[in-house]
Amino acid sequence: MPAPTNVVKLRNALAPADKDGFEQRSSHYPGVGAEGGWWDRIAGAGMGGAR
């Protein structure tokens, strides 16, 4: 399993609620270069394609 990115680490560090008890929602959607083999990541990042 690959190591989490800094974005995922930041999302995971958020508290589920703020100091007043209001829910804080967070989500992360893998973007360009996040999936596929090495060629898919390079080609997708270089051409702006997302999977």
C-alpha cells in the first residue's frame, strides 16, 4: 500500500467537530497522477488528464 500524501495526512488531522461542536466535513479525491502505472501517471500529469 502506498504511503499517504501530505494532503491525505492533513485531511486525517482535522477534528471531526470544531470547538462549538459543529461538524467539520472533509474529503479527498485522488487527482492527476494518483492512479495507474508509471506511464499513466506521467502522461496524465503532463497532459492535464485526470482519472
